[in-house]
Amino acid sequence: KFLRCVFGCSVHVLLVVVFIYIYIYISRPSNKNNKFEESMSLPEDVVYEILSRLPVKSLMRFRCVCKSWSGLVKTPKFISKHLNTRRISDNKDIACLLVSRRDNITNKRVISLSTNDSITFVDQHLPVPFLNENFGHIRLLGPSNGIVCLYGFPDNIALWNPAIRDFKILPAASPTPRPPGLKVRGGDLGFGFDSKTNDYKVVQILFCCSNQLQVEIYNLRTDSWRKYNGVMPAKIMYNINVWSMAYKNDIFCWWAHEDDVEVILSFDMSHEMFQKTQLPSNINIGLLGGEHRTVRAIVPLNESISLIVYHLKQVEKFFDIWVMKEFGIEESWTRLSTIGPLSRVERPLGFWKNGELILENSSGQLVMYDPGKQQTKSLGLHGKRDRLEVLIYKESLVSISRGTKLSVI
């Protein structure tokens, strides 16, 4: 009965159980043979299960309870257990919003993290010790197992776990000399987890003035870069003011083009292969010109990649939502819904827990639209226009600096 109660209860109830256990542990009589202590102690496997269901912040606090707990939360087995428990949980309250923006007053890059039970930004200025002027205009990539990649073109890249405030600045790329006279004019980045080798990878694509592309891959395990010699089936679209990239299930996606035809370009982190996916044949998307051109964004939606299509210059915008079920198969696109008309909104940034659409409005404010209630509400964050980025974040204990190797659960 106790196990059924514990495993079916909420995080708040689990915290109460843990606090009671801590109180008993601290207040226990000194006599080891005391029957009271024996009757109130919990089996180790029960304690293990309870701890694996707690938020990271609580686990960080509980490390001071005893040496065994402090050591437990650092073991690969427990970290994997905690990660897997949160991944398969149907409790949507474990997700939160990680937002990057440029402050209107200071013009500095600011990263904010919401609470996981409501969209309240307690940490509006999250401490990011490595974030300096060298990063310039950063992009947020991921997350993967609680790890986020921050990218400041061209060579400022860092991996960061905001939940445990752990980070690693990556070494400069280009392990092999670039050809003489080859100047880089831009770049794009991808980040994800290779579940086959239990490693994190960063894929850097450099755009050169001679219309050449150079691809380099970083492995966290070896802390080194290497040149990618495989085939890229499409050219990534560069210098378009739409944040069109997404990561899901070990696959990173970019918006790309091939012979003036727009496609989704994906990279499988495990097999290290690029693949292109044609867009739905019955949508009209123009490349670069036209006052009323149709634009798009690709963002994760549940366990799929979604395509959001809308007209840039419309005062009241309609957002067509498409979902791709399988990479490489054009026929796997399904039109899910149309949201709108919405006024005073600029661009979509992502989806929240129950299908709410997160957007940037015309004044650079972060807002959320609930299709069910047909209501838009402010999330209380402002920034420079076209400088807002949002990730749906789930915390973890995975350490980058310690090189946590996840165990198979």
C-alpha cells in the first residue's frame, strides 16, 4: 500500500515524505538497536525511487542530508533513472520555458527560466558565468537530456545545464586547416545526443564566400572536432530572419533549400547522416522576395516536428500547423489545424504543454495563445524585436564537466 501511495502521488507529496524521512534520520536516537529507528527506516530501494522522482533543485538541497545521498545523485545509474523517470512521466508540470532575449534597457543578452508548475519567471536573469560580449547574438539549441547548446558565431560555443549550473566552453573548431583564401561568411549549428555511443555532438556548418560548405563535428567524449566527409543533400538557407531549426529524438533539423526549392534538412546524430524531406506539395512558400511572402518556422510538437506557415505582412495572421511523422517521406505531412486570426503578433516561437502557441508580438513581448479558450496572455518578458528565442526545457542531473555517461535503465 505504501509503495502504491508513493509511486502514484505528486511531487509535492513526495517532498513531504522525504522531509519526514530527513527529520526521522536527523532526530533518530543514538542507540543503533533502538526499535523505533528500525521501524521508521525506509528500505533503500524505496528511498531510491522517491529521490528519482524529485526535482533537481530539491535533490541539490538533499545532498547535505547524508554522504550516501550526496554520492547517489552523482552516479550515472541514478542520473539515468532520474532522467528516464521525468522523460516518461505524464506529468506535464515538469517542463518549463527557457527564454533568451536582448534586454530593452541594457541591450545585453539575458536568459530567463520559468517555474515548472506555472509560467512565472522567477529567474528573469539566470546566472550564466560564461556569457560575455564575445558571444554577441547567441542562439539556443536543444535541449538534449537537460543540456542546452549556446552558439555565438563563429567560434563561441558552450554546453550548459541550467538546472545544476554546469557548463563547458568548447574548443575552437576547424581541426584541419581551411583552404587558403577560404573566408567564412556565416554558419549554422546543430546539437544533440548520440544514443548509440552515449555521447553529445555538435555539428557546425560553415558558409564560405566561394559558395562552399564545410561541416565539422564535435564529440564531447573526446573533446575534439573532426571534419565531416559525408554528403549533404541540400544547402542550408543562410541569412533569413526566421529561426527555423528544431531538435527531436536524436535528429536535428534546419530549414534549407536545394535549387531554389525549400526543404527540411535533418542530421541523425547516431548515424551521422544528412537527409532531406520535401515540404507538403499543397503549400505555397516563396524564397526571398515579395511583400506578401509566406514564411515558416519548424518547431517541436509533442514527439514530432511541426511546420508553421503564415504570411509575414498580414496584420491579422493565420498560422497553418503541419506535422511530420517520418523524416524523408513527403507524404507523412499532415495538416493539423489553423490558428487565427491573431493581431499584433510577429512570429511563432514554439508550442507549450497543451498545444498553446508561444509567440512574439509586435512590441517584442513574449505571449501565449490558447486555441481552446481563444485567448492571448502576456508571459511578462520583453526584449528587442526578433531577438526572442524559446526552448521547452526539462531539467536533469547530467553533468557536462564531469562527463556523465548515462546508464541503460
